[in-house]
Amino acid sequence: MGIQEDLRALPAMHRLLADADVQRALDEFSPRLRRWALEQVLAELRTWRRAHVDVRPESWQAQTEPLRIAECAKRLLQARTAPSLRRVINATGVVLHTNLGRAPLSNRALQRVQAVAAGYCNLEYDLARGERGSRHTHVEARLRELTGAEAALVVNNNAAAVWLVLNALAKGGEAVVSRGQLVEIGGSFRIPDIMRESGVTLREVGTTNKTRLSDYAQAIGPETRMVVLVHPSNYRIVGFTGEPPLAGVVELAHERQILVYQDLGSGALFDYAAHGVGDEPTVRASLDAGVDIVSFSGDKLLGSAQAGIIVGRCELIERLRKHPLMRALRVDKLTLAALDATLADLADEEHARVRIPVVRMLTESEETVRARADEVASGLAQAIPDLAVQCDVRPSQATVGGGALPLTMLPSHAVCLRPSRCSAQQLADALRREGEPPVVGRVENDEVWLDMRTVQPWEVHELIQAVAAVLGGGMDKG
Ligand SMILES: *Cc1c(COP(=O)(O)O)cnc(C)c1O
């Protein structure tokens, strides 16, 4: 048949819309979307037919079956309505993986977010008095209790906190920073740049590997507003090194009547070091040593939503709160709800270890991780009897990530997949692209390593299903 006849034989829109098979295939979509998608498919078929002179009649007939058209329309609509931001299974072994969204939230935090966001809430409303309240009060009491600070304030992230503290308390003056602490955190955040943008002149002291108290003493002058101590989050200087003790710096600064601000980066509220993980000092320890103001992230070692938390002396926090740009940096109700719940769990160490995913992952015993690896490996062996891969459990090393505790290795176990019909890289790509949900692992020695420290207990079943589906699908056929 000729092109014109074939085009005329295409089912008409009103026929497609009335077809029972088509209706069933597209019943989850609105009439408007159904019509839009069917029009797209018909237009594509017309274009394709015009571009192909010799098309067998059976082939054209099969392609233009109403059900076939409906299935194409359905795929189109699914792609159109699919979310861009998706949950993934983190099998990289990097706990605070910044590219994968850092800290997963606890159940309690999720419930608080849902409860607060589903309706109205008392974000800036004092329920006792029936009048306007402040959003800053919701987590302040808990932060004071957990850190021993006089006052607390939450902003959008720690980068915003650093800018705000510098701009509000040292603008127009100098800030003294050790050369060993001029940190860059992930590309765009560099301490010297932030200083400049906040209107503060950077005064470097000491050397890269050693800074003495006498260096600070010499650098402090009439224009100096504060000493800034920056946590060297993502690197360590080892060997012939030294920074003066915190208490010494505080004493010197206070003698000269200037402030001490510490950007702690991760800011542990949970005492990880006491549980044998790393050597991170707690926020409380800094305040106890006399530091005037401290800032840290909400979604690093704290294990909650993205936020920048600032704690310290009342009078200083009050100045930050009144800053003209505070409104641009403030957090929303979802963040406050999540943070409130996480801070409540942090009040009890045992609750924290069970309930806050980041705390659990960082402190979980090696045996528990190994048991999870065994469970995934045997689940996979059952799900795909004729395994297209060799699957072994091997010791692995997980890391903290997020620019925290760079030298701390967490003993872990990985499920290692060695595919027989494709390369490990191809399997890793397929797990990421086709996994439902996407699975992100790492490739080592031509094997895909799925590190089990960062796979949550409730994700085990899903992980087995996702890997089995990918291996049983396209990958298996090579
Ligand atoms: C991570 C980090 C920051 C930035 O914190 P965000 O919450 O990611 O904005 C700033 N300073 C230090 C020392 C850090 O480790």
C-alpha cells in the first residue's frame, strides 16, 4: 500500500479515546494528558511512515494497533511525569556523600516534616499568647541543652553561617586565620573568598604546618575583630605540625578583647570519638574552652537536614538575628521540623544510635554490616538461580565523607559482583541507570562493589530486587 493509504488507515483520535484497551492502558492519566500523548505518538508514526517508502503492510498494521499506540503514549507520559530528584541506594560506602544528598533523615524527622507540612503550623505564631512568634525559638532550647550554649540560631547551611558571622561581627575589620586552616570545601567555598565577600580583611598567621600562639599574638592589632578557627574538614596536615591549644588562643584573644569564632564544619553533637569513631571534638568542648561563637552543618555528623547552626553568647547571636540579610538566610519550616526531631533523638545516645541513620551507620559494628552483606549475597543467589555474575562478600573500607574525618576508615563489608557477560563498568552503569531504585556502587578490580555500611537495613530487600532485575534484564542477554 502507498503512503497516503497507510496514513489514512491510522486510527482516528476519537476512536483511540473510545477504545477499551486504550482507556485501560492510560487510566491513571487525565483526559487532557491522554489526548496529548496519543497525538504525539500519531505524529511520530506519520513522520516515520513518510520517511520510509517500503513498509510491509503487516508491520504497519502491528505498529498502529490501538493498544500498541497506547503503550507508546503511556511510556511518554511516564517519562514526562517522572520526578527528577529520586531516591537512590547508596552502596558507595561513603556515609555523608554530598552528591547523594548527605544525611538520610530518621523516621521521626520524616514524620515531623510530614505532620508540619501537611497543614498549617506555628512557625511564627505563639500558641500560648495567640500572637506573632519567632521561627528561631523552635530548636533553640534543644541546641542550648545539647551544646551548653547561651543561644542558638539556624540558617540555610554552614556556608551561610560563616558569611553571616563574619559580616555581622567583623565587617570592616580584620580577622586572623592560621595558614594551616585556609580551607577549600567542595569547589566554590574557600575561606579567603568568603572573608572578602563578607567585607573582612584576612590576616594570615603562622605557616602551613605550624602556627604558634606567639604568631597570633603578633598578628592581633587595632583593626582585629576576631580570631577565626577553621576545622580542616577534608584534609589533615601530618608530620611536623602544630596549632596552639584552643584554650590558649581563647585566653589571648579575650585578653586583647577580641572574639573567637570557630567554624567546626561537621560539628559533632554525638560523641563519636567516645564510640571509637574518629577524633572529632564535640561542639560542647569548643564552648567549654571559651570560644565565643561556633558554627557547623546540620547534615554532616549531626545527621539531619541541610542547615547551618550557630551557637554562642546571647549578645552575639542577637546581633546575627538582627542582621538585615537574616531573612535571606533563614530556614523554612521543613528544615526546622526535621532538625527538631533529630535534636530530640540526640538527647539520648542510645536513641541516637538506633534512630538517626548517620549515627547508626557510623557506629554500627562490623559484624552487623557483614551479616547484611551475607543477606544480600544469599538473596541474590536465590533471586537469580543461574547467576550471570559471580557474587562474593569481601572486607571493605567505608569512609565518613562530607569533608568530615578524612582519615577515619570504617571497617565494612561489600557484596562484590563480577559479571560474566559484560564489564564491571557496564554493570555499574546499568545499576545506576536502570535500577529501580537506582543503585550506586563503585568499581574495583573489574568488580562492582556494593558496600553494605551505607545500605540501610530496610533497603536490603529492595536492593536485591533491583540488582536481580537489572541482571535478569538486558545485562543477562549481553
Ligand atoms: C562543610 C563545611 C562548610 C560548609 O558547610 P555546608 O553546610 O555544606 O554549607 C564550611 N566550613 C567547614 C569547615 C566545613 O567542613
